[in-house]
Amino acid sequence: MTCSEFLALLDDMLDDAINPELRGQLQQHLETCDHCEVTLNTTRKTIQIYRSHEIYDMPSGLRDRLHAAIMARCKKGC
């Protein structure tokens, strides 16, 4: 399985909407691909944070830098 194939199935994997054979193939890929493992874990954590509705305070300097970076990117054409 390639990383592209893994990423195409990531939503279904997270939703537990794949058959056991395919899940096994995805797990095998994860055992040898750190990039996809990080992607899976980051996606799971993002979903967990989003569902918890927790509000995280950012230091004002970080907030300002993030806002400036987003605005600069949008001016270039997202």
C-alpha cells in the first residue's frame, strides 16, 4: 500500500467503515511508514480537540504571528 492509498482511506479508517482485511493492510502500512502514522495520530488528536470544544488560550505574540501568516498567505492566494 502506498501513502496516497492510505490517505485516500484515512476517513473511512477513522469512521471504522472498512472491512477487516483492508484494516489489516492499513495497519501493515502504518508499521513501516512514520509519516502516515504521524498523519493518523495528528488527525485523531485534531478530531478529539474539536469534539471536546475546549478553548485554548494562545500567547498574544503567537496569536499575532499566526494571524499575520494567515493573512499573508491569503493575500498571495490560498
